[in-house]
Amino acid sequence: MQFLSLASSIARRSHGPAILAAVFLTGSASGALSADNVNLVRELAGRVGPIVGSSQACTSIATRRVQAILTKFQEAIREASTNPNDRNELAREFERNIAEGRAAVNGGRADCRLVERQLADLERSVSAPPPGPATSVAPAGANAAMSTARPAASGEVRGVTDQEIRFGMVIPYTGSAKENGQSYKRGIEVAFARSNAAGGVHGRMLKLIAADDGFEPSRTPEAMKLLWDRERVFGFLGNLGTPTAAVAVPFALERRVLFFAPFTGGSVVRHDPPDRYVFNYRPSFVEEADAAVRYLLKMRKIRPNQIAVFGQNDDLGEQGFAGVARAYRAAGLNDASIVRLVYNRNSIDMDEAVAQLKAQKVPIKAIVMVGTTRPAAKFIEKTRDLFPGMIYTNMSIVGATALAQELMLLGPRFTENVIVTQAVPAVSGYSSTVLEFKAALAQASPGEVPDYISLEGYVAANLLIDALKRCGPQLDTERLVETLESTRNLDMGLGASLNLSRGDHQALHKVWGTQLDRSGSYQSIDLE
């Protein structure tokens, strides 16, 4: 027996026009859905919940209309899993998002006329006929339609029509890196929205469709395949993660499809010579590690044997450690005795790393950290009082804004001596790109706070948009690759020009430095 489980037609956090089409799940009325569909229900709780909460707070909207949606979603939660813990977690997530929607209206951040339109779109989705048993979907980006792209006719280019160009993005909606994925996606969406508002690229609108892999490489192939086979995307833009890139890159290369601006500094996307279809915006882990090590040695006068490396126990940590080791060798130092502390991906268990740090005979005074937000924050929390003067240098993948928020919840002393190397200039600054981004973000997502990762997504997307414009209306992958490789001295107001060539598929090689102050704000610092 087929049933309509849920539908969502809401832009992220209730801002912007309603742009997600109906989502259907199929299965037995008494059976449980798969683990992937549990994740889908969790993701959609963040999309349906704010509409429900906003609608509850708008006195002009009839209660019976809101209750109908509530009933549909509660049914989806009940059928998502036979595990009571899963159901309770989904229900709590849904309730939190409902509360967020109510607060948006009560705080004057949401307009009831817009909420009415969003609810009406959602109601139309719920009333649509259910699909056939083979239908399946993945979470979509905030400016992407969930409907499948029409198949390309003979001579057409996949993911490209007269009206649009479709890009896919694989990020975590769950796990320790989910905040980073959402921020990066937000920045890309803002760049796309700004381009679309100006008429698009040669009359084509840009669309971003995101799929969830939970920051787990074992789930990445399915997400890539869904975007490629079902959504028929033109290329991949902004995939997050080093361990996941090790799986995603071979998938893209086998199909000769663009893999642009992944959020990783790993070597898997930086082969020499470069893979034809893989392009990077950001500096590498090696370059960030080199900048951090030189800063600690020259500016902070830390001895080489007093620096340790903290990183994820996978490819991300391996490549971060390799970057530090290479920086040591470049400085004429022995890298054999570098202390290495590790943690498991998607875990905040720091006991082993802390114990290893306490056991060092030579006191460690600085740590180069290669990890995501929550593990980094937890490690600082566990070690701050044990080592009061410790200097923590984080790579940009940590998510600077999210890290600051986590540490400020612990107290101002936890922000002391916390440094983050960055792939973009200071968000608090007044460079032309930063000002342009803030204006575009306010237009696309009112109330959103700009951060370093969303700014990076914005810059990376605009690098791609520049090439799409120069490529001309006759777009295909090979022509776009050649156009990208001809990027010379592109000035985007960063204070550093961007360049791409056949021998170098990384546009930026500059690293910026920032340091947290006791108020939780980042201040620019000179790294050398």
C-alpha cells in the first residue's frame, strides 16, 4: 500500500519564495522506511517545522490548516523507524524547528503574508497524487526544484536547458561537519540568487541541488549517483570533505564531469598534473599548515618540539599531518618527532587525545588542529584549564563562526589564543567582495549572519559564474574546462588575484590569519 508521507515547499528558515516541490516516500503501511529515509525525514523537519511554527503564530491562518500538516508529518515520523529512540529524536527535531518558526514571526523576522504563501504551496504538495513505487529523492538546496530534470534530447547537454544549468552538491546534513556544509551551500546559493536576479548566465538560471552523505564516505557514492542519474546535474559544485572526496572524485572523473571547488584542502583533489575535471578555489592543507607552523615558530617563538598536531583519524587528519610535516621539512626541521593526537570522525570523544597530551615529557605549547567544529571545540574545552597558555591554530575547514559560537557558550577564557587560518579575507572587513556578499546575503536570506565559510562558498561560486559567462551560450563540459584554464589575474576584490591554468587547477594560494578575542569576534592577524 502506497501512502503520502510528507511534503515540503519551504525555502531554508522560511525566507524567500516557496521553491521545494512535493516529496513522497513509498512503502508498506506497517513497515519501516530505510535509514536514508530517516535522514530525509530529519532534513525535512528543518523545512516543514518552521512553516508550521510560523503558521501557528499567524492569527490570520486557520488552525485546522496547520493541524492537517502536523498530522501528515507526525505520520511520517511514526513510519520512519521502528526504533523508539529514532522516533523521539525526529519528534524533538521537528518541535525545535516549529519553535524557531514561531519565534521568527513573534520577533518580526517573518511576514505572515509570505508564511501564508508557503503554507499554501505546502498544502498543494500534500494534495498531489503519490508517485510510483520506484520514486526516490534526496534533500535539495534552497534554490533547487526537487523534480527530476527532463532527459536530454539528442545533441543536448546533460543538466543544461534553455532555461537553467543544474549543479549537484554532496554535503552532510548530519554529523560533526553539518554546520560547515550548510554554510558553504548558503554562500553558493547567495551567489546563484544574485546571478539569477540579474538575468542568469546567458539567460539560464543557476540551480543547486544538494544530497546528504552524513560526512561518511560509505554513503557518498549513493549521493553522487542520485544527483547524476536522477537529477541529471551538469556538474558537481562544493562537495564537502576530504574522506568523502576520495570517493567522489573517481566517480566524477569516470564520467568526465566537472568537480568544482570542493570544501577540502586535501591532496586527493590536487594531483600533479591536475585531473582535467577537478578545480579548486581554496588553498591546500599544506599551504594552511605551512602558514600556521611559520606563524608559531617566527611570530610566537614556539620551539618545534613544543608543537603538536590534532586531527581526525582518517584521510583528513592524515593529510593535515602531512602538511605540517612538509612545513617542518621546508623549514629545515626534523619532522620525525612531531606529536600526533587523533579523534574518530563524527565523534567528540577526546579522552585518548587529552591523555596523550598530558603524557608528553616536553610541555606542548601550541597545537595545529585539523578537524571540524564540534571536535575542535570539545578538545579546547577539555584542555584549556589543563594547559592555560596553549595556542590553538585551526585550519579554515573548522568553521570559524561555528567554532566561536561553541567556545563562547563555554566562556570567554576558552577563546583565548584560538587562531583560524582562512581562505577568504576578514568577514568583519570592508573589502569590496565582503561588502557585496553581505548585501547579497541580506537580500537572499534576511537575518542570516555572514561567516567565513558562506563567504568562501560565495567567492567560489562567483569564480565558476565568471567562467560560465566567458564560456558563452554554447555550454558543455569540455568548453567550460578550457575556459576555466584560461582564468588569468581575476580580481574579485579579495586582495589576491585568482588564476587557473592547465598546470594549476587551484585558483588561490594566499592564506589569511584571524584570532578570536574574548568577545567571540575574529580579528585579523599577520601570519608572518
